[in-house]
Amino acid sequence: MAKVILICGKICSGKTYYAKELKNSLNAVILSTDEATFDLINNEQGEFYNIFVQRVNGYLKKKACEIVKAGADVILDWGFWTREERQEITDYFRKREITIQWHYIDIDDALWEKQINERNKRIQKGRGGSDFYLDEGLKAKLLSKFEPPEPEEIVVWHKRK
């Protein structure tokens, strides 16, 4: 039976890399907010950005349901940083009788810092794709919003060292 795989993890933890690995092993479809916002508005970070992301996510949730009902697995590469976000999307799919599976990318601090530095270097060289530069201020702001999941929330706990 097809399902939606929801990938939780802080920024630059390797969610997209992991999603691509899953996609190849499961022959699944990835729905990525970052990819959609980059393709549609080039990640413009103006005041409209948050509203746009909400609209994109609403659309991608509907598409995820359609794809699962057509028989294919879907991977949502969104981050799901807060317990509230995780509960809301869990409720959304359960209400529609869609099977879900939570995956968490747990990364140690040293590897996380290394990945941020590598990402920023790629961006500076013009090879960042849909990524955006993560300076100390933005990193602190985003990290302050992240609520690590509890073990009972997660089916697959992927530890990166």
C-alpha cells in the first residue's frame, strides 16, 4: 500500500539527500517546498514568502494524496520543525485515510556545521540550486524554531555522524 513519508530535520541536516536515496530505493515521488519556491519565485525572501510557502504546501499536500491514491509512495521533504506542524500534517493525512511514516534526520553538531559551511561555499560559487545562504543570524533564528521530535513520533530515526 502506498504511503506518505514525512522527513523531519533541521535545516542542512541532509533531508534532501536522504529523500533522494529513498526515492531511488522505493521508486517514489519527492514533493519539496524548497524546490517549488525556487522554481516559482527563486526563493525571494520578501514579506510574501511565508504566505507563498503556506499555499505551496497546501497544494503539495493535495497532490500527495492524489499520488498515494494512484499507488505511488510520496516523500515530503519539508523539515516539519515544530511538534504542531508534525501533528497538523499527521491529522491531515489520517483524516484522508492516507498511511504515513515519519523519518527523522538526526545529525551531530560537528557534521551539521561542516554541511552548512559546504553549502554556503556552493552558494557563493553559484552552485547552490534551491538552497539559500545560511549566515549565523539566520542559522540561530531557524534553530530557535526547531523542536526535535520525541522517539514516539518517529518510525525511522536516521542518525548522521
